Amino acid sequence: MDTIISYLNNLFANLPKTERVLALKDQLQASMEDKYLALKAKGRSENEAIGSVISEFGNIDELMTELGLAPTPQPSPLKPFSLSDARTFLAVTRQTAILIGIGVFLCLLGVASLILIGQLVDQGQLGQNLGESGRGALAMIPFFILIATGVSLFVYSGMKLDPYKFLETGEFELAPAATSELERQRESFQPSFGLGIMIGVSLCILSPLALFLFSLFGEERMGFGVPVLLVIVGVAVFFFIYFGTIKEAYNKLLKLEEYANKNKKETDKVIGIVAATVWPLATATYLLLGFTQGMWGTAWIIFPILGIVFGVFSAIYTGIKKV
Amino acid sequence: MGVQSDVLREIISYGYEISRQIREKTSDGYVIRETTLYSVFARLENAGYIESYSGSVSMGRPRTYYRITDAGRTYYRQKCQEWQEIQDLLQPFIEEE
């Protein structure tokens, strides 16, 4: 009997809950119940009885016309998303995750090269025969090439992902077959995700070792540890981005975790805005100090300090948002 | 519609009972669907040919009962007559075959 009731409930789920509709539903239920009980009394099995009752129910659209309702009530405004759509999206995500990861790595490498060359110039090991501005430019060339390459990777990835923007807002309906398949895939991805994040975290924790190692070779060598630190952090960030993006893609499709409600998006936006202002500002300050004060060898301290401050900020902000 | 009105001619009845009688009278030849039956009820009731009221008799469950009205009875006779006329009209064509 429960099967019949839930069958009716499903049929009426999308209809307006007016008195008339509800009365009609009650009548239909009573009638179906009568039929079910009569069939059971005739010795039919539970399944046979339910089967006949449901097969003899008819078409709900017939009643809708009678009630003056549209035959097909409110077609879902959500964009359908099939399993093959999801597969394509995941393939694109994997590809762009690598590109974005490399892009971020290149940006960090750019900063690392800037600091490294700045140090070498400062200590008179490079660009001796160049003028003051020539020495500055020497550090800038690889920096800009690397940043430009990184940024073009971001732009290219953004273009590739643009058709999937609507997934962010959850305005799509995943095919039921796709849901179970993706849940399975997400489950089997979980260990790789854990491992990837673990490697990333380990690299971050180990990265300051570079500073200590270089400081062993003397006070003025300590500065060389920073580019190495940045490269290690760059590798770690690649791991975070690659595995994080894939996990996020599954969450997006299945509307889980951060995509279960819409708060996360806002958090991301605020952190994104802060990041987009603060990091270029830091770079500008570094360049300014370098060119005007010749502080290539010391001004790099901005980056690790800002890194820590920014990390603390986003952690606190996310924490507050969650409460 | 003749079939339902036939059922309604003299007795007060409820949904399942009516569908059961239709089935019986046609010797399982016509199994009316729930949605068809209830859209017919709605149409007839709107036209004032039947009236419904809720009550509980057997099995203790409240049910909606239907009873034919005078207008319904007139309409029924009219339809029966129409049907008879159509039959008479078509009969020669059927016999010719």
C-alpha cells in the first residue's frame, strides 16, 4: 500500500496544493486502496495487486485538464546534465587543473627568479657591466616572461571552462544514472585526493628548511633560500590546485560540501578579491623598493610575510563564514 | 458516458464500486482508468448531472459518494435516445457488409 501512496505523492508533487487538488488526490487514493484491498481479498499477491492498481491508474494529464491546470506542470527550468556531459566536464577539469597548477607554479617561479637575480645583482655576481637601470631590467625579463606565460595559461583555462559556468550556481539537473556513477568515482578519487593534499602540506612544512640550509652558508647567502622556498611552495600549490580542483568538480556535479549551499561562493569571491589586490600590490612594492632603494636583496621579505598574513586572513574569514 | 450513467441511474455509489461495476457489466471488456473515471466525475459534477458528498458506510473509511441528479437523469435519457438513434442510423451500413 505504501508503494501506491508514494506513487500518488510523486504524481502530485509538482501540482499546486489547492483544496480541490488535495481532495481529488484523497479520492484517487481511496479508490486505489479499495481496488488494492479487493485484489488482495481475491488472493492476489502484494506485487500483483500493486501492479494492477498502478497499471490501471491512467494518465495524470487527463485530470489536469479537468482541473484547469496545464497538462505538463512546470517543466523543470534546470538544465539537464547527462553522464557523458559530466565525463566531458571532468576531462576538461583535469586538463585545466594541470594548466592552472602550472600557471601558478610559473608565477611563483617568476617571483623566485626575480629575487634570485636581484640577489645576484646585489652581491655583484651578475650584470657588473650594466648600468643601474640595466641591472634592474635583468631581473625583470625572466619575471615578466614567466608571469605572462602563467597568466595566459589562466586565461586559456578560463575559456575552456567558460561553458560550464552554470554548474557553479547549481542550476542544472544531473541525470540519475550519472549521479550514482559520479558518486562511485568521487569515492575512488578520495584516497588520491588525500595523498595529494598530504604531499602538498608536507612540502609546505618542509619548505622553510631551505632558508635554514642556506643560512648555514652564511648570513648573506640566506637570501638564496627564498627562491628555493618559493619553488617548493610552487610544487605544493600545484598539488593543492590539481587535486582540489578535481574534488571540487565532483562536489559541483553532485552538489556536495561547498556546493550544498551557496555561501561558499561568496567567501571565495571575497578572498579572491583580496588576493587579487594584495599580491600585485606586494609585487609593485617590491619592484619599487628594488628600483629606487636598490633593496633587491632584502625587500623579498614582503612575500613570505604577506603569504603568512594572507593565509591567516583566509583561514579566519572562512572560519567566521562557517559559524 | 452512457456506461457511467447507467451505473448511476438508480444507486448512490463511490469510485471503486462504479469502476468495479463497469468492469463486471462489460465482462472485463472495459477497465476504466482511475484518471478517466475521476475526470468524468469532475465533468459531470460541473455540469450538475451528479452530486457528490462524503460519508462513511462500509469498512469505516470516509469516501466520496456520487448520486445522479434530476438534471442528470434527463440528460441520461436524452443520451440514451441519441445513442439509439445513432445505432438505428448506422445499422444498415453494418448489415451491408
